[in-house]
Amino acid sequence: MLWNDDIAYAMTPFKLLSWPLGTWPLQEYNKCSLVRSIVSISSLALMIITCGTLAVMKISCFRIYANNLTRNFTSAVNDYLAIDTEKKRTIMRQHAFIGRVICCSLIFFAYIGSVTFGLVALFAGDKNQVRLNVSKDAAYPMPSTCTLANFHISTSVYLLIFVVQYILLVLTSTGNLGSDSLFLAITMHVCGQVKLLKDEFMNFGMENKNINEEFVKLTMRHRHLLDYAELLADTISFVLLAQLLISCILICITGFQFILALKVGDLVMITKTVMVLGCFLSQLFAYSFVGDYLKYQMEEVAHSIYCCNWQCLSVKFMKNVLFVIMRSQQPVQLAAGKFIVVNIETYMTILKTSLSYLSVLRVMLD
């Protein structure tokens, strides 16, 4: 597929994150991509933790709903190839930049967290553990005392387990937050296209064009963007439900662990919990921000077409304008399980509820 500089700017980071997982929407869905997905899912299945479960769900959903993502990314490529004004390029670059910022923020917490867990295991453990037989208290990136404490492990086996666990942590981070970045980036692109449509609606009828043809073109474009936004909402619906449930539970558990670490002055545990909390909160905020922004852009279409010179049009066109306004009053939204709307209000509700539980737990602890 032909790429230009704008497409490369908008999509290269997400291709690098999703291609190894076999979820890159513009790839050829052949046996090779299927093998990459199976290897990723199998590796993550070894990690019996909630983040690994989320990563497996996201990779699986992106493979099941591959057609939805492929249609959106193919449309995005066509949009970049069809740029004909500097204003369009600026708006699309702005939304691509927001997508890259979201990606960098999520991946920062994910990979820095993985590095932190690895370094803590290396430097906070028993300094005498790297001998012929490793101590039963040997530290690992993932807590493994229950399963490995009763084994006399040689140094080479210990290093092998350590490296495998670290790779699994990085793979989990990529499968979880990397998949989020891929989805949120294409959603931001759809928001950018809606913004461009709003500008065209506002200028509707101001130029000496065929009003009939121009209006049909704009309404068809509106319908096209609504359809593609609905494809994205359907793709992420079940995953978002699991994401909200697991994130709420883990935020409370990690917050309580943070309180305990502060009480006993455990610097290592404080560092770990801060990284984990930052990761969960940034992940939820990214979904809430993009969901809120998508809803706002969809609703603003009604205001944009109302601001055009509709009063100078015929009665027939006035009725058509009313239909567009009515449709815009039912915007496409990111919804967890199709019944919990994900926006900034949802994010604040989760934060307030989590803090309330933590306050009760802190009082009980005191």
C-alpha cells in the first residue's frame, strides 16, 4: 500500500507495536500473522494475572473484529492520500499528534514499569543469591516465591527464568497498552475527520456550487463517519467492560498496597505501586478522554450545520438540514458492554469511588 509522509507520521508507531502481535489492521492476514497472534496469546496465557488476561482479550478481539479495524485504517490511508489543502493537513496532523502523545504516555508507564520491576528484582534481592544454587528468596520480575521457593535452582536456570519473565512483562505491556494505543489513534483520526466535516457544513452554501450535489456529498460523508465510528465502538465494547471492571479492582488493591507501603516505609513497594497506579489511571484517562472527545465532535455537527446559511435555502433543504441535526443528537459513543458510556464523567466517578474505598480501608487499618 502506498504511504506518504503524513501516513507514516500518523501510523508508524502503532504498526511497530501491533505488527509483532499480529493485530496490525493493514497487514496481510495470512498464516504468518496468525502464528504471531497465537504465540503472543500463548505466552500471555502463561501469566495468570489480570493484565495478561486483558492483553489476551484485546489481541483476540482485534483478530475477531479485524475487518472493522482494517476498514477504518484503509479509510484513514485514503483520507491522507486525498489531502488537498494545508488546512486539512494541519487538522489531521493535530489529531495524529494527539494519538502519538497518548501512545507515548501509555507506553512510557508500561515499559518503565517493566524495567522497574526487573531492576527491583536485580538490586533489591539477596546479593548472595547468584551462586551455584540460588537462594529460595531469589527475586524475580514477577513474584514467584510460591512456585519456585522449594526448588534448588542453578544460576543459569535462574537467569533464564528471569529473562523469560521480563520478556513476558514487556509482551504484556505491548499487548495491553500497545493495543489501546492502536485503537485510540484510529478513533482520534475519525474525530479529526468529523472536525473537517464540521468546517464543510459551516461553509455550506457560501460558494457558487451545485447545492444539491454538495449537500448529498456532505450527508454521505457524515453517514460514512458514523458507520466507521460504530465499527470501532462495537470492536472495543466487551474489552472496555472488562477493562473498567479489572481496573477498578486493581486500583483499589494497589492503592491499599500503597497505603501499607507508606505505613512501613517500604521504598521498593512504594515505587512499584506508584508505577502500577500511574499505568492504570493513564489507561483509563486515555479511553475517557477519547470517548468524551468523540461524543463532543459528533454532537457539534448539529451546531455546525445550524451555523451555515440554511435560511437562504429552499424549504426542502431546510427539512434536510433538520434531519442531519436530529441524527447528530444521537452521537456514537464508546460504551463498555454497550451500556456504560466511557467519558470524563465516568473516569471521575471511578476515581471518587476508588478513593472512598481507600479512605475506608485506611481508617480500618489505623
